[in-house]
Amino acid sequence: MMMDTQSAAGGASPVEAEVLRIRGLLEQRRYAEALSAANSLAVQVPENRDVLYMCAVSQRYLNQIPAALGTLDRLERHHPRFSRLHQERGHCYVALRDAPRAIEAFLAAVNINLALPASWGMLESLYRMKGNRENAQMAADHVATLKNLPAEVVAATAYFLDGELAPAEAIIRAFLLKHGNHVEAMRLLARIGIAHDVLDDAEILLQAVLELAPNYKIARFEYARVLLDRHKHRRAIQELEKLLALEPQNRHYQTLFATACVGIGANEKALALYQQLLAGAPHAAELHLSIAHSLKTLGRTAESIEAYRAASAAQADYGDAYWSLANLKTYRFAPDELTRMRAEEARLGTSPVDRYHLCFALGKALEDSGDYAGSYRYYERGNQLKRAESRYRPEIIERNTQMQIATCTRELFARHEGGGSRAADPIFIVGLPRSGSTLLEQILASHSRVEGTHELADIQRIVHELQGRDESEQSSPRYPRVLQDLRAEDLLRLGEKYLSDTRVYRTDMAFFIDKMPNNFRHIGLIHLLLPNAKIIDARREPMACCFSNFKQLFASGQEFTYSLVDIARYYRTYLELMRHWNTVLPGRILKVDHEDIVDDLEPTVRRLLDFCGLEFEPACLDFHKTERSVRTASSEQVRQPIFRDGLDQWKNFEPWLAPLRSALGDALDKYRD
């Protein structure tokens, strides 16, 4: 019997308390009472997973098999990935002596959740009864594997695979505290960390697993995935090369290796690998999507459109394929595509992830057609779905801003004057997403001495290193306070580390661009480590910038963008912190307003080049002709000449943006300061 995560974590609500009471009735075999109570509770919470499950279990034990199957059908409509519903359906078919359907149901259960001893045991019996010795032995092997594992690890794994992270984590942590290092327990805790996006913990745990069991290929594969998620692409490649040396034809290894190649900018190599993989699986929607992304990055737009269409043809509800077409910013959907997108978004079986991708795509499509009311409804719905799965808390960012202001003082910078690495190679472009930073990057990267890379995560990795292991101390985190304690040798080491780690993205040009927008929060750190680096603040009028973020579905991060109020708070925080940096580091940051680039291109470009110590080159004005890989949402826009039309697009939605205007307050005027 399973229970809700919140119940397991304590502080049960009245509904959760009643779920626990009914569970107790089932354990006491008081099935009639349990069914009556579950039916009553189902009136109040008709889609609750555990209530429907307990109804079905009670009905089966009371020999009400057709009713139990009907309840399980209802449960599957709302929770199709709940393994125990399939297991319970298998028990119902066993009661009906329908072996083929029972086998199908138990297989569905173990395909979701391998840690179900009851399902494997029933499969072994059913296969033996049918005379299928090979499959019976396979099931028996799984039973034996589970028996060889500690019961706590099996139970925690079952919880984890059914998405119940809190009880899984509680069980496995208690087991490790009692029994010490255990490879499977440590790997499970790492997987829970990945699910919680606590990737630094997961990396350390998987590294420890591989020290204990260096030949554990699944753990090494998971380790490589975590390294990729932490933008440690070169190290991930090293781990994947070890795996590919053992299994050169393993498609999982090959796919992740191609993804790692994208991470280091080897897009041609990644494209070739994806195309090779597609030859063996021509209907794999995700491979068509990866190929399309690579083609887009390389500027092969027409080919990328065909690949995105192939992805949507391979999977009709593949929201990411439709959103990727919309995210080209230049693509226009045909009427039949819009009809299909609307139908898939409205379909009950569409997953939440595909649904919000479809919502953002429909928002863009209807905006392009002039239906602004319909467009806003889809944008709003997509943002609500995305915000519902986010753990973003604006007060944490605001508190960090105040700590940066308190820590990074004139005195701190004066004390370390002359410290850090003296290299002048990096050009940091910071600001909010959708503020024109990609356009600035394209202009600078059109210069013969400047290398365009992409949004590098290396400063954030240094922040994590300085933060250490106390990130849970949200009220008083170690970073940025630790900046006060750094010595000259620390600053030099970290500055050189940044230059060394970013070398993989560069060729032999004198300067390179790091376009991670959120680095505006770490300008103090950047100046301490790299005092000769150039820092450019890409700024855009707040209504246009904030609404452009609201319309954008980001591949990862930027969690503040899925609420108009959150976006406004973040923008105000950005202005406050930039005012501080300009006060304590006068003249060290160049502010470039997006509107100035659009309205007065050549003088703005000359000012930009002068700040970077670069001579003027006409190619910087013809930036749209520069052929290079661009990975951000503005990739197709920067391959065209500048048009002013985009500056005021937000005004088409002005009737719905009063909350944004109100939340921005005086930022509407002060952003030019």
C-alpha cells in the first residue's frame, strides 16, 4: 500500500489523515468498511490516486472484480504512470482466470517500476503455467535480484519509481545512516537528488559509487548525465568514452555523447551522430528534434524546419517540436497545423509537459495572426502550468541581492586591487533574458578578434564551489559572505580556473564572449577574479523585456519568468543590483540600451567597440551576415537586419498587462538611470 508524499512527510491534512485511516482498515482486512470510507472520501477528492487505489483493492478483496476494474480505469485516466494500479489490475485478471490480460497488466507494472516483487512473482507463476520457460526464468531472476537487496532499498526504490520522493528519501537515508556505504542505496539517493535538482549532491554520491564499484556501467552513465546537467561537458565526455569503449554500439551512450558534443560547441559532430542514430530508429521523435536543434544552431534554418516537422509527425502531441518551430520567431504555422495543435493541447491524455509547450506555441502562432486575446489566453495558461511545477521563491533572490550589496563594497574591491588574473580575454554580457544580449553578442562576434561562445555556466560553478555544502541555509548562505574571506591566491586560482575551464569553447581569437545573463548577480565576483574583463549590461525597456520573458518558454532555468509579478520583482532586483555595481565599480560596466541599438546602430556599435578596446570594423554593422553557431531563442532574429517593429509588440497585449505595470512601479522610469 502506498501513501501520499505529504502524508509520509508528516503534517497530514484531513484528507491525508483519512487516507491513513482507510489504509489501516485494509491492513486489518476490514474491506467493507474500507470501501465505504474510500467511496465517501472519493466524493470529496474524486481524482485522488490513493483513494481510487484503495477503492479498487477493497473491491477486489470483496470479489467485486468488474467494479474494481472500472475503478482502475478511472485511476489510469488520472494517473497512468502509477505502477500499482497495473499490478492491481493484474490481480483482478488472475481472479478472473484471464492469464493473457494478467500478464499484460503485470508487465505494464514492472515496466514502470522494476521494484515490485509481487508483480515479478506473479509473472513467474503465470509464465510457468503457460509453458513459457524463458520468460519464467527472466521473472524468477528479477525476484532473486530483489530478494538479494535489503528490504529498505527495495521499498525506497518502489516509492521512488512511483514518484513519491519524500518517503523514498526518508527510508534510504535512514538505511545509510544505519548500515553505512551501500552501492545501490547511494545510487538511489543520487537519483532522488537528481529528481530534486540537487545535482551537486548527486554528483558526489555517484562519484563515490564508482569508487566502490568502478565497473558499474549504469552508475557511470548516470554520473555522465549529471555532469552534463552541471555543464561539465568535457568531464562527461571522458566518462562516456569509457562506456563507449566497452559498448561502442550502445545507443544510450551514443545519444548522450552527441549531447555532450553540443555542450562544447562541436555541433557538426553532434549532428552527424544524431543522423547516424536516426538511421536505426527513423520514427524516433526526440532524434528528429535533436537534429533540428543542431541544424538551427548551425544556421541551416530550412533544414531545421523540416526536421522539427518530422518530429511532430512522429509524435502528434510532441509539444517541444511545435514550440521549437514557434521559437524560431520567423516561422508561421499553417491552418492545419494550428488545428492539430489545438486538438492535442485539449486532449485529455496529453502530458503536462507537452501541454505547456503547445500552449506557448499556440500563443506565438495566434500572436502572429493578430488574435491577441486568444494568444494571451494560451500564454497565460502555459505560464500557469509551468509555474505550478516550479519551486521558485522570489524572496531568496531578493535576499541574495541585499547580501551582495552588503558584502561587495568599495572597501572590498580596494583591498584586492591588483589581484585576480590579469587576463583581458573575457567579455561578459549580462542582464535579463530577452534584453537584446544575443544581438550584442552577434555584433561583437562579427569582429575579427572576438569569439562568440554561448551562455557559459562557469561563473555559476565557481559560485557553487564557494557556496560549499550549506546551500540549505537560505537565510544566511555562505556565498556571497565568503568573498570577504578570500585571499589573493584564492582570487588568482579561481580566475585562472575560469580561463582554463572556458578554453574548450574557444579557438585562437584574442577575446571571447560569455553571455550568461544571470551573471549580473555575480559582477562583484567577476571583478575580483578577472578585473580586466569587460562587462556589458544589456538593458531593455521593462514592459517589453518582462512581457517578452513571459512569452518565452526556456529549456531550463529562468524560473522567475512564469508569473508577471515574479518577472517584475526580478527586474526591479536587477535594477537595484546594477545601481550598486555602478556605484562601487564606476566606469567598469557599459550599459547598452536595446532601443539605442535599434534606433541608432552605428554610434552604439562604435561605443561598444571602444569600450572593449577594439577598432571599428564594418562587419559589426552587417552582423546578420556573420555565419556562426547561435544557441539562444534569438538565433534566427540576429541573422536578419534590425527591424524596429519588435520594440512595441508588447503594446498589443496592454489590456492584460495592468498587473505587470503595477508591479514594476517606478522601474518604468528608472531603468534608464
